[in-house]
Amino acid sequence: MKSSQRAVRLTVQISLLLALAATSALLLLRTYLGDTEKVYKSGTVTEVVQQGPVTIDRVQWKLESLEEYTQLVNEEMKTISLDQPAGSVIIVAMVAITPLDGVKLGASGFSCTSVLRDDRGNVWPSQDAFGFALPTRCSDDDHPFARNKAGQLAQVFVVPRSAVPHLSGIQVETRTDFRRVLLTR
């Protein structure tokens, strides 16, 4: 076999190998990136919205503020008990919640849970602050929500002091559409 024929044959083989590798990579990535359930289960934020409003499961969310506190007090100026380790601060997210048509209201009604997220991917769940001036849950009988009318909700989070400069906003999600939305401040 002549050296020119070998060079052509080697070039064809390398081209075929590159084409097969590219096709394999494309099929693998398309399967993974096109599967919204896999993306959701990996914890990835699917949408980022500046304050909102955004609708999740027939509930409209709008982030109004994120405020830092060292402690919370009730109407009688007594400290509200929270699970707060040393070196942590309290973050209160003020949120406007609007339950839309089709949402069940009352004690066993709609859920309005969110988590606080930072720019490193860390999340903190909200805590109930019994005695706080605003409701911290949507099923609070003392502060009922009305359908199609915005109501104030205080989401209370306890985070390490070192995380405060990295806080991004609150994250709300739905498993029915595999949506995870970050409402930024």
C-alpha cells in the first residue's frame, strides 16, 4: 500500500471516529438536557425572576423585601422562639401572596412554602414564628387569605451570618411542571 493511500485511509478513519464521538455526545446531552424531570431533581433553578410576580400552582408570588434581624419580637416585645444557633441571623422575606381561582383556602388549603437560596446553591427552609405580626404560613387562621386578593406573608429563615452577603432570594417550586423559580431582590 502506498503512503498516499495510507494517509487517505487514516484521515477517513479519524473523521469517522470524530463523527461517531460527536453523535454520541449529542445524543447523551440531548437526552439529559431535554429531560425536565432530571434537571429538576438535580436541584437546578429553572427560572430567575426579579422580585416577581410569578405564578406557581395557582398562587402568585412577589418578593417585596429581604431584611436581616438578630431576633424577632411579638406584640408584647417578648422574643419569639426560633431554632437559632450561635453565629446565625434571622432573614425575613416579605412576600405578597395572591391565591388565584381554583385554590382551596382554609386550614387544609394551599401550601406556600419557599426556601432561601444563596449564590452558592445553599438553601434554608422557612421556620414558623408564632406570635409574629404577619402570618408565616398560608393556613394561618388568624390571618386568612382571600382568593384573588394579595396578602402579606413573612417567610422567616435562620442562616449563618457568613451567608448573608451571598443571599440571592427565595425559591419556590412545583413538581407538577418541574419548575423551580428563584425570586431575586
